[in-house]
Amino acid sequence: MIHRMWAALLLVALVMAGCGDGSEEPEVAEVPVVETVDLDTVPTVMITPTPMAASPTASPTALPTATPIPLPALLVWPTTAPPEWPQTPDEAARAFAQRVARGDRAAEPRPTVQEGTTATAELPRLAEDGSPFGLASIIHLQEVELEDGTTAWVVLSARSPDIVVDSPAVGETLAGGTVVVGKGQGFEGTIVLQIEDQDGLLGMAFAQGGALGENLPFEAPLPFNQRPASGDVAVLVAYTTSAVDGSLSSLTMLPMRLVDAS
């Protein structure tokens, strides 16, 4: 009996040993096999860049040449053909200053600033000792083409910051008189107004503006007598002079048109 019991126990033990503890063993992930490449066996590929087509050599772009304009109908100087036309803006500014400021009372204009066929020049005032100072006017110039094909420089206008004319406008048609409206200053506020043609003075008046560095509004009638031979071009002149020596202090000159007042 005992022998049979031991035999049964031994059989159970053998069965349990064969089955283990009943737990599942973890699955082991497969490691991928990496293929290696022998670099010595890879053929070398040489890439040759394709040369770009050579572009034709472009010549430098030439700057546009300013073309002079024909002699304008409206300008303030010269009103008649001069003995010699100025060939540079500096020559024109100098001749204009001597003409409008009566020779020795004219300061030498400062060098012109040119841009193409236009230029500007500052006309200074004259101190008591004759040295230039400040600003009497800014001269506006234009290169023009004459009838013979040559070029010259003329003055289209002169404008002072101390005498600003609002009316009449540049090129306005006048007949026998006008009313000058603007703002400005002068010695004791006095501003001289004139209408001139190519032969000289047609009419004169006075306006009362500001003084001591202050531009004040002014309005003044300016009648004039037009000569039959005056043509249709005139110049409105507004200026002030120094109380010390009569030299030019401020100058504005604008071209106008005339019609027969009769």
C-alpha cells in the first residue's frame, strides 16, 4: 500500500516537472540584419557642371542727355537778344545780376547748382563794406536752343523768400494795370513794384509789407501805360533796397503777358 502511494507521488512530481510552472516565456524580438556596403566597390560618379552660355558683353548704359528746349516765350532775361549769349549758367546769372541790380550794386552770384538743362543760383545781399551776405534772390535758369542750333542759358525768373507774389500768376495776361497781392518785407515795410517791357519801365507802385524779418500780407494796385511797340511780354518786378547804400536787398521777377489795353 505504501509502495503504491509513493509511486503515485513520484508520477505527479514527474508530470509537474515536465510542465514547468505554467508561465509563458516572453517572445524575443527579431533583430533586423543591416546590410553593409563596401565603399571601395561603389563606382564614383563625376558630375561636370554645364557651363552657362556666355552672354554678350553689354555696353554701359549711357545716361540720357538733356535736350535743350527752344527759347521760351516767357522769361525775365534777356528780353532782347544780347550781344553774346551766355554759354554757362554762371555766366547768365552774373550778367543778370549786373543788369537788374545796376552794376556795382549787384553782388556776385554764388556758383550755380545745375541739374540737366536747369540751374539755380543764389544772389546774396551786399554788406556796407561790399562783402556778400544773406540771400536777396534765387535765380532760376534754363538752357535753351537758339535758332542757329547753338545753346545758351537764360533766366526764367528770380524769387526772393522775402517777397512772395501770389497774384498775378506767372504768364498772366495784363492790360493797363494789375493788382499785386502777396506777402513780404522791406526797410520800413516798403516794397517797390514795377512793370517793365524790353524798353524799360511801364509803371511803378509801392506796397506796404512787414519789416524786421517778418513777412506780412500786402495788396497794391499797379497801373501802367503800355507802349504800342511793347510787344506782348512784360516783367513784374518787386524789390527792396538797403537804406544804407541802396544796394539790392530782395528781388522777385516774374514774366507776364501784355495785351492792348485800348
